[in-house]
Amino acid sequence: MTKQQLIEKITNLKIEKEDYIFDKEMFKTTTSKINCNDLIIRKSKRHNSYGLETNIPFEIDLITNAVEYYAYKTTYVNLGLSLLNVLFGNKNYIEIAITHPNSEIKQLFFYLEKEQLTQAILEIDAERTYKTFHYFPEAISKFPFKKENGIPIENTPSFYFGWCNQSTNTKEVSNADQLIIKLNTEALCNLTELFFNIGNKENNQDEICLEHPINGFGGVGYYSLETRFWLPNSLGFYNESLDNLTFKKT
């Protein structure tokens, strides 16, 4: 099965009626870097204001750094496949070079932080490997990883800014051009499922949010950026084409 056929298979699965098993053999030709032109990632902030009594001349405004994804359904499925490339491959990361000119983030990294044994009396002679990934398509909500859904914070993805230029005098948010997504194995599987579900043709949720576990509904680690995924013809992705989106300069 070609990659395009696999994407079509995933997008056409019936929610809660069909499933699909990915096998390690399907990812024999894993790679550490791929190019992507149909994705835009922009930096943003979420403001959470608390109004106080009318006789107090101020309000509390919590400002959280965030990133916004703009992509088509097939692109999100492709991102899920890139995660499986890491799960089944021999490297614990993959780089996605984002070539769309409107993307502020130029390099996206999925990084799998493999679990470490803490018992000094144990010794292993090979890294843990995985043979299959069993995917069950599900309907998704605007806040799929919210705390009420029972996903522990440690099993959610964490998003961090990075800088291609590593010199210390440039490490400001305004100069960030990398996004690193750190995951354990459970978080990788959860994010893979989310990307596949976003891409499913039966899904009609066009805005998906992963917020801070304390100042939001939850979905990312404690020190993570918040993240929002947009699909075409939504409030954020207000037409059908990435090339027709315009943004204010940040």
C-alpha cells in the first residue's frame, strides 16, 4: 500500500465502526527528515482575563504562549504517520521541514523521550520496540485531552519553542523558528490518534484546542505551550486554501 493509499484508508474509516492495525513492517523505510509545504504554524497567545469588583481599577490577565496549526485533513493524517515513523523506527525523533512561506515555524520536531529503567540491579541488552499500533477512529471534541477525559498530564504532549540559531542572544519568542513536541510512548499514541481523528472525513470539529492543565481545560504538560489545530472554513482558517490566508505580523 502506498502512502497516499494509506492516508485515504485512514480518512475514510467509519468512526467507532472500523479499525486499522499498523504494522512495523509498513515503516521499514523510516526517515529522520521530511519536507511539508501544506502546513502553517504560527505563534500566538491566549488571554484569560478575570474581572474583579467594580470598585477595583484593574483586572488579572493571564497570558499563555501558544502555537496555531493551519492544515488540511490529509496533512494531519500525514503528521500522525510521521509519529508512527518514530514509534517503529530506530531514531527517537523526526524533523519536519515546513516550507510554506507563511509559517513562522520552519522546523517541527517530534521527539520520543523513551522511558528509562530506574532499578540499578536491572540490565537490558536491547531497546524496547513495538510491533503494531491498533487505531480505533473516534469522534472528537474541541478539548479532546481535557482533564475530565482521564488522560494523565504526563501522557499529554509538551510543545516547546526552539531556535535554529543557538546563540544565547537570540533566544526570544519573537525569534523562535522551531517547535519541539516532546512525548513519552503513551503521549505519542494519544497524539497519533488525535491527528488521525482530526483527518477523518466524518469528523466535523474544525477547531481543536490543547490547553494548560491549570489555566485551561488541559491537554499539554505543565511547562508546555498551548496548541490549537485549525481546519479549513473555520473561524481561524477562514477559507479553503492555505495560500489565501493572511496574518498580522507578530
